[in-house]
Amino acid sequence: MAGRHEFSVEYHWKIPELAGHIRSTSFLPPSVLADHASEFDADLIAELGRHTVNDRLAETVDFAYELARGSAPA
């Protein structure tokens, strides 16, 4: 084991990007919203819009990886 490394990245979402991401998951695929997609988008904008800065929401994403090295062949 050569070491474990952790880092954080701040990501900025626009609300339509977030809605698209949500639809790309198994949690809320387009078939669930069906004809209510525009209503969902309007509700999402109404609820989250007041929390935006420059039309964006900020999220801090944490990452970690472990680096290992194998021994050289004999």
C-alpha cells in the first residue's frame, strides 16, 4: 500500500442540470414522471431557486482513493 488520498471538489449545479441528473437515476426515471415532468421542473425551480447563487446550487463532493504498488517480477 503506497497511501490513501482524499480530496473534495465543489460542484455547481444549474437546476435543469440537476433535474436531468435525477431523471438519469433509477430513483426517478422519465417513466415515473410521465406527463408530469414540466410540473416537476416547476416545483423544483420554486423550491430550490431561492437557494441558488448566480442560478447555481453548490455541492461539495468528497473522493478518496488508495494507491498500491505491486512488487517487481523476479
